[in-house]
Amino acid sequence: MASIMGGGSGAAKAAAEKSRRVQQVANDRQLAALQSSNEDAGATRKTPRGRRLFVSDPGQKTDLS
């Protein structure tokens, strides 16, 4: 009954704490990898080619569209 109410052995608490720490490290690494891949993707973006579809000045738009 004591283990249900939060008591119990210290080994179970230590294992749970170790599991939480390992999971936190894994989450931090995954987040860091995601952020670095986002930064890399923005750096390699090419400039658009071709006509501009949306322009603020109607005089810049050609008569082709």
C-alpha cells in the first residue's frame, strides 16, 4: 500500500529520476537538431526566378498574365 501512495523503495525513485534525466537529454538533443536544420534550410534558399506574380505597383506587372 505504501508504494501506491508514493512511498516504497528508494531504488524505484532513483530509476524514475534517471529515466527523466535521460529523456530530458534526448529532448534537448532533438530540439537542437531541429533548430540547426531550420537554420541550414534558410541559408541555402535560392532567389526566385521568373516573373513576379504579386507586385505592389501595377505598372511593374507585364501584360502577359
